[in-house]
Amino acid sequence: MTNVPKERGRIDLRRAINAVSDVVQNRPRPLREFDQIHMKTGDMVLQSEMVADWADGKELAFIGDGDAISVCVAYLKTRGVLDFGPTKITVFDFDERTVQAVRRFAEREGIEHLDAELYNCIDAMPESPKYDCFYTNPPWGASNMGESVNLFVQRGIEAIKYDGDGMIVIADDDELPWPKEVLANVQSYSRDAGFYVSKMQRKLHSYHLDDAPDLRSCNLFISSLPDNAKRARHSEAASGDRLANFYGKSKEPRVRYVKERKRLDYGMAHEDEYELIPLEDPR
């Protein structure tokens, strides 16, 4: 019997954009030193719908999520913009600002199937129930031939216990050599772990990236081979050459966690960003 894709109705684009706008207002600002670069909002709307469709009825692990696609996916379903999506979403991120932003948003909006845990992918993957699929948009590995991508992919594979599906967001550019090399290495790594490339959606996403505004990314889908769960092994911390140039040229990981110093309302200007000058002040 052939599996026929479900027919999806059109979504209300205005409601979808407004919902994603709520999420964007809630997420912390990116730290470029850790290769945190946010996807543009229009692409977030489209990506969120694709992720919700792909992971419909499944339990989904996010290995890092500075973009807050996890929150968008959960929120769009909770608000009734989408009538499909994952039954459980957990975000694993080393940035406590992201973790707490996810938790606060989920609590405020009553999203019971969304949660987040503080976790750095250089450490062994924590023991947890098996997820059906994973999503990651990792550092793109321009300076390490994609080894940083492979480490995030490894943690995703460990989260699904070597059995299931993954969506990897990765640089995609026909003019530059390094995205091709990284894509080849990630596909090779996935194959060695017992996964095959089941689909690829090219040049889908744009980013707020000052030094490369035209650089796009693709969705690379991988799926496990039959009986691949037999390959599952104990998770171990990463070290040595795997961490070289992790965040760019000569940028090895030196931080275990980004801690949230104080609770911030990301939808409003912070007090340390502005100064009020009274009317009577001559300045």
C-alpha cells in the first residue's frame, strides 16, 4: 500500500505572520560569536508550516533553536492557524536565554507540548525518551568542513535513538565552494550513521547576515535505514579535532552555557539601551 501525502488546506497568511511576529518579539537577540544568525520572518512562516507538516503527530527534538522555529510550530497549532503539527517538542540549547524564552512563552500561551532544556552539544546527549524526529540549524561549518554540523546531527540522531528522521538546515550556494563541501561531508556522515538523504529543498531561507546577505540555506532531510536502531550506542562528549574552528576560523568552544543574567522582555526596549532627557535639560 502506497503512503499518500495528506491534503493540507491553505493557511490564513495574515494570522500566520502575526503569530510568528509574536514569537520573534519573544526570542533573544543573536550572539554572532556563537554563529547565531536569525532567519528572516517570511521564511520562518514558510519553514514553520513545513516543519509542522513533516513532524505531524510525532515527537520532535530541536538540537539548538535560536530562530525559535520550535515555538512558531507549537504556537501556530495552538492558535488554530495550523491543524497539524508535532505532539511534543523539546528544545535542547546551550543558551539559557533561549531556554527560558521558550518556557515563558509556552507557559504564557498555555502550550503544554512545548518545553526546553539547557544543553551543550559538546557534552554527551542526556538520557531521555526516544523522539521520532529531530530538527537542527547548526553553525554551518565553513571553517571546519562541516564538522560542527555533524556534531549537531549526531546529537539529533542520538535523540531519536538512530531510528527516525531528521531535518538539517544548512548553507546552500552555487557560487561558493565551501557549502558544497559541507553538504557532501554531512551526507557522508549521515550515511555512515545509517541514514540516507530522503529529500532536499534548496535555497529556501534568507538571514539577517551583514557580511553575506545573499547566502541561503536548504532543508536536508535524512531517514534511517531499516533496523538502524541496532547501531545505537552510548553518547559521549566531543573533544579534540571535532571542536576546531567550531564557530569559525580559530573559534573553538570556550563556553559551556550562555546564562541569562536577568529576565528581559524582548518585545520592549531594554533600560540599558536608552536614556531619557527631560524637557528642561538644555542638551
